[in-house]
Amino acid sequence: MYLKEQLYVCTLAETGNITKAAEQLFISQPALSTYINNLENNLNVQLFIKKSGKFSLTYIGEKYLEKAKHMLKLQDEFNLELSLFAKGVTGRIRIGVQSRRSPFIVPDIACFFKDNYPNIEFILEEGDIKSLEKMIEENKLDFIIYTCQDRKLNLEYEFIQEDKILVAINRYSSLRSKTHWNEGDKFPWINIKDFKDEFLILPHKGQSLRCTLDFLLKEEGIKPKKVMEVRNLETIIELVNKNLGVGFNRESYISHMNNDNILYLNIKQDTTQSELVIAYSKDNSQIPNFLNIISSIKSIMLSKI
């Protein structure tokens, strides 16, 4: 920001001499004189009265000077903010997180900003996958942390981990006898058709996990006979913990829940691959060290896995 017009008038009013003012402004005296004349013509008022070589303000010139000084003060304040922004000291960052995931990661992210970027305004939005993707498309968020199944062409992605759907059974369930291990896998496997007659505890229709589960069940031609719908995922896992049915969970959630009596199982889901990611716009320019912040938050999330 450079308010040349206001600076020229204020300098001439302060010195009262066109030559001294030109020297301070590092321009020629004729150039400054021409500029002031053109300004007065454009405003259609006289800002200065010239008498005996001295420039004095008119009444409207005094009013102009009052506003011009205020504008120059604002300019100085903005230029200071601009300098701090360019150094990555100040700014604003708007983060979107799935409501389900928020309690696990937001406190650590907030502490990170407090410790490392105390002058960067940290704004949090919580929501479901669709609302978060819509907000970043509309430039209402700088990045989102969520489980992604379909990457968008206009976004950049920082991969955190695969986020498989796992079957949750009680460790004393008879289904345990139907499981098998594949070498190198973190969880045993079960055929999705092996629990088609079981009591299934599912999220409500419309929830992202339920949408994927419905697709998987339909793909295998399974129509559950006994279903309980529960919106809260912790409640689902607690019901499984009590051996009241078969539930489902995301791999990225399980370390944050009570799993004392839970055995998690892999199921085939080749057509519904999902991943935990940080997604951001390709043309994001909110703060200069944006990518460094993304990298740091990725490290925070990896430490929680």
C-alpha cells in the first residue's frame, strides 16, 4: 500500500515550502507542483494558498490533511502487518475437521498453533465429509482433515494413512472361528458373508460410514436380517464390547476408543478404498509457510496412530 497523494499533501503542509517538500519526497520541485495542481483540479477545490513562497492550507485543505494523516497511519499499520505476514508471523488459517475426528486431533493442533504461531488466527470448522468438501471448494476453508474416497482434481492431498473399514466383534464371539490371518496383515480377515445372519449395529443412513457399508453389503448380495441403527460410533463399539452384535469402525478411530473386548477384522473392500488425508486448494496463499504448517500437522497426526 502506497498513498502517494496523501503523502505529498501532508509533506507540503508540514514544510510549507515546495522545494523542501520535493527534497523530502525525492522528486523534483516542478513535478511536485504539477502533481498538487492536478490534484486540486481533479478535486475542484483549492487545498493550498501560496503567499510569499509559503504554502498554507485552506479550510478544505485542513479537512483533507486530517483525513490524509489518518489514512497514512492506517497505511503504516497495514505495512507492518504485511511485513509480519510475509515472515509467517501473523495470518489466519481455517481448518475443517470431521466432527467424528475432531476430539482426537483438534486439541493437539490448537496447542501447536499456540506454541509455534501464537499470532496466527486459528479458525475451526467441524462437519461431515460432504460439508467440508463443499466449504473448501467455496474457499471457506484452507485445508480439511478427513477420510477421502475420491480425490478431487483441484485439490492437493497429503496422505496420512489408509483408513479401512474394519469389522468389530466381541473377542468371545463365535465368529472368531471363521477368521484367518494373512502374513504381514495387522488384522485377521473374515468373509463379509460370514456375518450375514448376525445382529448388525450400523450407523444411521446418510452417515458416511453407513453409505460405504451399504455399498459393500449390496455388492456381496447381503440383506441384513437384524439391524440396530446408532448414530454415535462410541456407542456402537460399546454395544459390541458387551457382545450385543457386530459393528464397524474406521481404522483411524480405533486407538481412541475402548477396545478391551473388541477384535477387529479385515474385510474385502477393493472398490471402496479410503484414506485419511489433509486436503487443500492448489492455489492456496493464505500464509507464506502454509506447507510447513501442513507438514507439522501431518506429523502430529502420525504420532497419534
